[in-house]
Amino acid sequence: MAHRHNIDRHLRLRAKDVAEMPTDEVAALVHELQVNQIALNLQNEELRRTERELAESRDYLAELFDDAPVAYLTTNPGGMVKDVNRVRIATLS
């Protein structure tokens, strides 16, 4: 929240500068802000698309792991079992 306060304070100081700027400079600044906003929107769309693709890939691989015809398990670096698939669970029962 302190970061937000610093930004607000900085913007208030800059508002005085903008009020004293010639109209054409203000128009150029507004244009630059609009271009940046469009670029951020495009980046956001790309991030959301990538997030969807990663979720689909994760779900697909999880399904492959769980439905594999052989027993699989995953371990952590210390050798502790983290996850087992359905076939492995059936062999433990």
C-alpha cells in the first residue's frame, strides 16, 4: 500500500507539470499512454491465452499419467513418493 501512496504522490506532482505543458505536448503524452495501454492489453490477452494452453497441457498430461496402462509414481528429490497413478494404486490395494 505504501508503494501505491508513492505513485499517487508522484502523479500529483506530475499533474502540475502537465497543467503547464503546451496542448500539443499533452496530446502527444495522451497518445503515448493510449499506445502503452493497447500494448498492455495485447500482452494481457497473450498471457491469458498462454495460461489456457498451459492448463490444457497440464490436464492432458495428468490424464495420461493417471490412465497409463502401467504403474507410475513420482518422487521428490529426497525419494519420497509424491504421486501415484490409478494402476499403481490398484496394485497397492
